[in-house]
Amino acid sequence: MATKKRTYRRKNGFSQAKLFGLVRKISLVAPAIGIAIGGGSPSDKLARGVEGYTGYNMVTQSFNMQPLKNTYTGFLASTLITAGIPKVTSLLKGLF
């Protein structure tokens, strides 16, 4: 008869899933924080923020893909990494 695998409950309540969720949220908000801290007038910061998250340039009234890439690359990378780590660890646990 196989023995039952023991599971241990964390006492602090801060799991890996919560940590990964926090990493994803921070990576999504980090570009906006950089824009807010950077120099320029408030209207310039607003225009850069809108352009970064939507791609729409309020000054020239055109769409540009490059600010979208700059803003969302970190979020996409952190999402892929935080989704891949649990899959790799479960794969390795299954092998050993």
C-alpha cells in the first residue's frame, strides 16, 4: 500500500501564487510609475502614459505600436516566467 504524501501548510499565508501575482501586478504598473516620476509637465506625463498603455499619441492623433511594445514587454515576460516556473517544478517533481 502506498503511503500518503504529507502536505504542509504555510503559517505566514504568503504563498508562491500570491508572490507571482504581485510580480505580475508590479510589472504592469512599473511603466506608469516611471512616467509619473520622470520629468515633464502633468499633461506631458498623461500623454506619455496614454500612449504607453494604448498606443494612441494624443499630440499627433495617431497610433504607434512601439510604446505598446515597450510597456507590455515586461508584463508579458513576467507572466510567462511566473506561469512557467510552477510547470517546470511540477515536471521535475514528477521525474524525481
